[in-house]
Amino acid sequence: MQHGPAVRRRKLGAELRALRAQSGLTSGEAARLVGWHQSKVSRIETGTSGVKPADVRLLLDVYGVADPQLRELMLALAGSDGAGGHHWWHAYRGVLPPTYRDFISLESQAGAMRTLETSVVPGLLQTAEYARAVTRAAVEGVPDARLDTLVEVRLARQVVLRADPPLELSAVLDEAVLRREVGGPGVMARQLERLVEAARLPQVRLQVLPFTAGAHIGVTGPFVIFSFPSTSDLDVVVLDHLTSSLYLERKEDLQAYSEAFNTLQIHALSPEDSLDYIAGIGGGA
């Protein structure tokens, strides 16, 4: 169990080590080709030290990695957008805590996201007014200017659903998410309408876990599973806490949470029935 930056370093190092092995180079040979000492390659591969995006580009070139998607992912893990610039969220460095920036980075590079939500609508599906109400409640005493910025970031994150290719989002929502009146009746009614619209998108699979399902494996709390298009070795589970996020990346953890999510999907309403269920609650909101 690690925090975001440590997970990214470890994952980046492990993937670079695998790419080096595939290229048939030893760590010493790779180091000589890029003009480094072997110890630097070893520290990068074990995740004990950070690595600059420029250094990652050098290694990828030496290893003959031409897949643009894989190169972009490796560079993103190193803190770059692959083009030598910054991601959009770098403009908010003074406002967003490192763990949140790390979460956004993973979200922007993932190919698929599976999430269980037990209290609030997933951030990628929130309306602006719902996001404002949730943020105001979660961050006590937040000044209006900072609140505006946090809502702006929440909405900017949603671009991943319109990307090419878009992030594939599978969400299981406990019925409590739909029943909890956030921001008042009007705000909630419009948020439920937004969920119905989202549920019709081909890249979104939305399921409701009704109260009648009783106790379920998700009662321990919400979680997110990120999956990446180029390699499953980078998949990670994220658990949110009040002041930080924890990242689980052991294969046993990934398997356990993947199985838990599959179980939740089985017990939840089908996507079609879920859409009708949400629309029914919205009609009475």
C-alpha cells in the first residue's frame, strides 16, 4: 500500500525494466548507451529515485519503443504529457494537493475506470452545481475563489469521457447516492437528469445497487480501479480517505477488488433497468 507518487515511480521503473529486458540489454549496457552510471538505471528501475521525462525519452529511444501510446503513458508517469509540456492541471498546482494531481494524472492516461460510489455521484458525472455543493460540504470553510477553482477542475476532468478514444467508465452507484439530496431538490433533480444522459453514452456503463440488495461487499467503502491500455502491470486501485488517497498495486489487491466489482455488478440492476430506476427517482425529486 503506497501513496500516489511512490506508486508511479515503482510502476514506471518496473515497466522500464521490462522494456529494457525485451530489448536484450543489461542495465550496464543501457547505462553506457545513454551516458549514465549503471546505478542510475538501477535506482530508476527499482523506483527508489525519481526520473525526469527527458531521461525517460532517452531510455525509450534506446529500448526501441515506438508505440506512441506506451511512450505517452511512460512520460505521463514521469510527470510529462509526452510533448515536453505540462498537463492542464499543472496550472492548479497551488490549489490541488499532490494526491489529487496524481489521481487526475492516472485518470487522464487510463483506458478504463471502474468505480463503486456509496455516497456521492462520481466526479466525472457531476453537474457544476452538484460539484459545488459537494465540495463546499467536503472542504469546510473553503473561500469562494478556491471553491470556484475546485469546481472548475472537477468539470475539466470530465474531458476524458470525450477524448479519442474516450475513457471507458463503469460505475456502480449505491442507491444512497441517488437519494441523498445534495444542494437542494432542484440541484439533485438536474444531477439525476445528467446521470440519465451519461448512462446513454456508449463509453459509460452505469448500474444502481438498490437498497433491496441488502448488505454487499462494497459496504466497506468506495474505490476506483484504473486500467491502462498498453499494460495491465500499471493497473491500480485507489482508496480515498479524508486527507489522502491510498494506492494498491499488488496483483492480489487488484484481483480482490476486480472480483469485488464483478460481484457488485451481478447484484446491481442491469444498465437498462438502472436507467429507468434513476429516471423514476428523478421524476419524484
